[in-house]
Amino acid sequence: MLKGWWNSLKKQEAVAITFINSVGIVVRLFTALGSAKLFAFFLGASGMAIMGNLRNALASLDAFSSFGFSNGIVQFVATHKKDKIQIQRFINTLLSFMLLVLLIFSIGIILFRTALNTYLFDNLLSMQSLFIIIAFTFPLQVVNGIFVALLTGLEQFIKLIYLNIIGNVVGLVLSVFLVYYYQLFGALIGVCVSPALLFFISYYWVRKELNLQWEPFQISLIKPLFSYSLMTLYTAVVSPLVFLWIRQIIIQQAGLDEAGYWEGIQRISGIYMLFISTLVFSYFLPKLSAAEEIVNKKRWIKQYLLQILPLFGLGLLLLYFIKNQIISLVLNDSFLPMSNYILWQLIGDFIKSFALIFGLLFFTQRLVVAYLLTETLFFATFYYFAQSWIVTLGVEGATKAYALAYIVYALVLVVFFSWYFSRVKFKNKK
């Protein structure tokens, strides 16, 4: 019955996409709210700051060790969807390559666990055993990401929805258990273990689609992935590192609690940014990719700027006026001091939402060099002003730097793509 209903729904593409996104967002919102309340209650601001450091470090490690292959995997599988033998050879070769890479990373984590503990926790904690756990769990997380990209390329939407729901629910339940019994150490273990558990589910589903087996390594099969992954990998690695460095500066200059307030701001920001980022990447990205003419691309950009962005801006304005209630709901009253800093975060996120639609054009037009330069400009601006202003303004300096960096970034994108569209239009006339 469910499959028959889904088959009829798939015929209405827009409805199906909206439904998929809605289910994923609702589940993520409820579990994000639950975990945020849990961590705020049991760990407080200082514990949140330490967890933020670990999350950023794992995000960078995941991206770096996986080479940001996800988008390339999706594209390859979708292109060869009717040729299961080719996909099978491709995935088996990729897994052979990744297992070797992950083995090297795991050994490195174990060998350098003392240095990693000092770097992440700044001698505030000694949790070297945590890094042994990471060495065994993060490879499962990376391979799970490969399997998710594979299922996405095969358009296994129902399985992806189930995986999303299971992942978020299991993560929340596991976090409740670990935090209740082991406090901060349990919370950190949950951050490492929860994503890895999904490997066993995704592996089971992939095995039903393909015959996974060891095959002779053929670098030519996966070589194209490196060109697709460059842009994704750059941001996925650099972004968490910049946030980690800024959080470390806040800890050193303003204290652990202040860093916890900043992490609380990032948590709330991550929740409401789900609405706009999911819509942009699930709906407008394919529309811009399919639009071959510049005039059609401009039409989709105009629709986003005039119809979607104002509604999101109104939502942010409402959030500002009820910020204390939101902070108490998502976290708890001990985080209310962060309401003094949230205005600049909201401004920065609104400008970020404006820039998102232009940022997609880097991918649809494959403008690799321009993407790397503009991303570098943003991160450099953010870090430079953050480290300068945190000394005198504390957390407010970090949020102001964030807003300023996105204003500069957005202006550069508008100027660049105005020039780019004019150049393409001139070439087409010739």
C-alpha cells in the first residue's frame, strides 16, 4: 500500500520533493530541539562549548578523509543508473580506496591521541580513550556517507527518509542514555557513535541493490570524483576549522561559558537555517542546473529573492522579538545572556540566505577557481575580524564579524555574477 501511494506521488515531482524535505526537516527539528535541551540541562554552557569543538573536528575529519566525494558519487550513479554492473565496479573500487585511506586515518588518530586531546580540549579535559573510540567509529560514518550518496543517486527516496528518521531518533535516544549516566563523556561518545550506527542500516540496503565484493583496484573509475569534490571538500574542511579556531579564541579571551553561549547561538541558527538551506539545495539547485539559458537562471534567482527570502526575513524578525522565549525553549534559562549577541547572528544569516542562491551558480557553472577565491575571502574576513573584535567585545565581536563577512561575501557575489552573466551574454551574441 505504501509503495503504491509513493509511486503515485513520485509522478508529481514538486510534491514529492516537498514531502521528502518536510519529513526530514520535522524529524531533525524535533530531535535537534530535544538534544539541545538535553545538553543544555546536563552539560551547561561550558559542556556545549567542548561538544562544539568535537563536532567541528569530526566534521573536518569526515570531509577530509572522504575527499568530499558525495556530490560526485550522486552524479556518477544517477548518470549510470541503468547500468548496475558499472555502478557496482565503481562502488567496489571506491570502497577499496576508501578503506585504505580510513585505515591510515584511524592509525593516525590512535598514535596522536594525546596531541589531539590537547588541541581540542586545551588541557581542560583528558579524554584520550575518546579518540580510540573515534578511530573505530568514524570510518563507519564515512562509509555510511558513501552509501547514502549511492542511494540518493539511485533515487531510493523512501529508504533515505527512513534512514534520516532512524538516525535522528536513535541519536537522541542514545544521547539521553549516555548523558544521563556518563554526563559530558557520554555526550562526547554519543557524538562519535550515533552517526556510525547508521552504517549497518545503509549497508543492508546497499547490499540489496548491489553485490559488494573485493575487486582489482582501478583508479580510472574514481579519478573523475576528485574534480567534482574540490569545491565541496574545501568548504567542508575549512568551515569547521574556522569555527573551531574562533571558539578557541573566545575560550581564551572571554572564558568557557561565553564560548558556550556562542555555541548555543550556532545551535539555534542551525535549526532555523534548515528551512532555507533545504529548500535551496533540494528545489532551486536542480532548477538552476536544468536552466541552460542565462535568462532562465535569472528568473529562478528573481523568484527566490522576491518570494522566498522576504518570508524568511520576516521569520528572523519575529524570532528576534521572541528571542528570550526561543532560547528558553531550545536551551534553558541559563543561556539567556546570549540574547544580547543574537542580533548580529540573525543579520548574518539573512545575508547568508541572500548569498545562497548565487553560491549555487558556482556548482551549476563549475566555476571552481572563482568558488575557492570567494570562499577564502569569506573565511579570511570572518576570522580576521573575529579575532580582532573578540578581545574587546567577546561573543558579540564574533557575531559582528560573521555578519560583516557575509555582507562582503554577498556584495562580491553580486558583482562577480553580474559581470559573468554579461560576459556569457556577450559571447552568445558573437
